[in-house]
Amino acid sequence: MNTVNVLTVLAADDHHDIDPSRSVHWLWPEQAELIYGTVSSLIIFGLLFKFAGPMVAKAFKARTERIQDELDSSAAAQTEAAAEAAEIRKAAGDIESERARLLADADAQAEAVLAEGRARLDAEVADLNAKADADIALAGSRVGDELRAEVARLANAATEQALAAGAVDAATQQELIEAFIAKVGANA
């Protein structure tokens, strides 16, 4: 209860039995209190609407812009992440194709090295066979030459012994040597 009510109640002589701590009506305040309270509430609400309203609207707008910026940046980040994921998937596919290409190149190079090695080995074997054939032919001709020389020496020794014994003349001796060499050369 306000002080005006209390003074009014005290000034009235016939209202001594009313308790000043209680209101006249259980729901509504005194008429003056209702008028002053309504007017002061309207003034306070008007001042709040005029001065605090724009600040609240500005705060809500800033909050909305901040949330929108966060949504935009998160959408951009999500788009960027999706693009990076696509690049990574593409790179993974490229890695598989590159791996297959490298393996095919390695197989081709290995096949080329094997073919080159086989060709080189075949050439070396042919060279060795040719050398062996040449060595065999050389050894054969050397053996034949040595054999002829040995036969000629033996024939010469036999001829000398026969000549010393007086059985063969020089012309016959030469014919025998030539016939023996021809016969040995034909058999070798």
C-alpha cells in the first residue's frame, strides 16, 4: 500500500477500523495507485521501446549475421572438404592406374632385358662354338702337321736305315716318303 493511501485512511475519522496493511479489494489496488502505476509503466515501457528496442534489434541482427556467417563458412568448408575428398579419391584412382602402368612398364622392361640377355647369351654361345670349332680345326691341323712331321721323321729314319743297309735308292726313298705322307694325310 502506498503512503497516499495510508494518509487518506488515517485522515478519515470514520475508517479507524480498516487495517492499513491490507488493501481494500483483494485483486485491485487503490484507484490512485492504479493510475500512477499504469502511467509510470507506460512511460518505462515507452522509454525501453525507444532506447533499448533498437539496441535489442541491433543485437539480434548482429547475432543473426554472425550465425549466418558461421553457416556460410561452414557450408564453404563443407564444399571445400568435399572437393578435397573428391581430389583424394581421384588421386587414389590415379594411383591405382599409375601403379598398373608402372607394373606394365616394369614387366615390359624385364621382358626386354630377358630377351636381350637371351640374345647376348645365344651370340656368346655361337661365338664360343665358333671358337671351339676353330680351336678344334686348328688343333686338328696342328696334330696333323705334327703327325706328318713325326711320320716324316720316322720315315726318314727308316729310310736312312734302309739306305745304310743298301736296299733302297734315293729316288725310291723319296717316292716312299711322299706316298706315306699322302696316305697318312688322307686318313687324318
